Amino acid sequence: MKKISLVIIAVILASCSRNHKDYDASGMFEATEIIVSAEATGKIIQWDITEGQQVTAGQTLGLIDTAQLYFSKLQILQNKSQTATRKQNIIVQLAAIQEQINYQENEKQRLQRLIQANAANTKQLDDIDAQIAVLQKQYAAQRENLEKSNQAVSDNVSLFDTQLEQINDQLMKSWIKSPIQGTVLVKYTEYGEVAVVGKPLFKVANLDSLYLRAYVTSAQLTELKLGQQVTVMSDFGERGTRNYEGIITWISTSAEFTPKTIQTKDERANLVYAIKILVKNDGYLKIGMYGDVKFKSDTGK
């Protein structure tokens, strides 16, 4: 009979303790989760990932088959090499005309000396000037044609370079990497499956710090500000309650109806404001766990 009485008393005390809420708001822990999707299409030929695995930013976790991309790259390289051979050496191509111009210039100087010695007439000099003018026009026209031809070759080579950059980008995207340091939460695909662009591959989140999304009334909202320190409490059952230091990092600008799974200090409140509190995780906090928050002033009181 004595044991039964003690149990009844314990239940009553526990009930009273629950009715007396020693917190200002409550909510659930969440993290910034990133779903990594495939950026290439093909069979997954390497897949080194398990749920719960710790990963670092940029760590390679898998590879999508790149055989077809590699063959395309080889073909582009071959086409680029063949196109580049069509580029002409302008100096060599114009060497013959330049020699003729040089010859006529030398003849002109010789005639000028003969004319000064009254051994030749000016008509011969005029003929040479006309020949030089014709050769110079031929030189300029041929040079322009060669430059245009080489420019077209250069444009084609640049086009192949652009295609190579695209192939290299696709090859790089065939490697499956983690964008952040964190923990793999969910794996959506397996080794040997075919990935397509946009297909979810895995979900990762940084669990070093979690956010407690809590809800407050408009009356409480006037006492809160960004950067304010608060106390976050999480119940671990038989292991008791752990207290954590938290910082308010986000306050909603619009009200919403109280979620059914959340209690506020004033349970009669229909409209509440969501807030996020950053909490450093000691390894015990998990996504989806409930937590309570006790507001305190800047002085810590």
C-alpha cells in the first residue's frame, strides 16, 4: 500500500511539473539540408557512399560513366589538329612577290643613277614605278586574302576550344562530390543505376550546428532581437535534460497559425511568429528532436 501511495504521489508531482512550463517556447531541431543531384547522364560506375558517413567539402563520392564524353573529346582534338594545319604562313606565301618588289626597287635606284649620268631616260623610270605599284597592290590583296583565310581557321580552332571546354566541364560534373562538410542523411541511388541530369543522388547536412525552429506570440516577439542569446533545453529521457547556449539568427516577419505539434507559453494564441535559434551540437542533438527555449536578457538574467 505504501508503494502504491508513493507511485501516485510521483505521478501527481510529475503532472504538476509538466503543467508548470519552465520555458517560453518550444520547437523542433532542423538543419540546412542539401539534396545533391546528378549533373551528368550515364551509369554510376563508382559509388563510395553510405548513410551516416562523414564527408568533407569537395570530397569525391562517385563517378558517372564518361566513356562517350572521352570519345567525343578525342574526336574534337583530332578535328582541331586537322583544322590548325590549314593555317598558312603569310610571310612565306608573299615571299615571291616581295622579291619582285625588291628587284624592281633596285632597278629603280640603278635607273636613277643612269638618268643622273644622262645614260637613261625618264620613261624607263616611270615604267618601273608602274610595275612596283602593281606588285604592291598584288601584295596587299594577297595578304588580305591570307589574313582572312587564317582568321577563319582561327575561328574554327576557337570553336573547337569551346567544345573542349564544354566536354571538360561535363567530365568534371561526372564526378559526384559533396558540396559541404557534413553527414550523409539519405542515399537515393545505388551503384550501377543510371543517373540523369537532375536526379537526386543523396542528401547531406552539416550537423555540427542545428537550428531550433520555435514559435512565439506577438507579445514575446517584442522582447526578442537578432543575435540575442537564449537557453535551449532538450529532454533525453532517463539521461535527463541538457541545456545549450543558443543565438537567435532569424525572426519571421509574418504570423502563422500555431502548428499542432508545437506549444507556446500561451496555448490560446492562434497566430505566432517563427524564429530560428542556432545551437552548437555536441553530438546528442538530432534532426526532428523537440527542444524548449528559455529567453533571457542580454545581461544573462
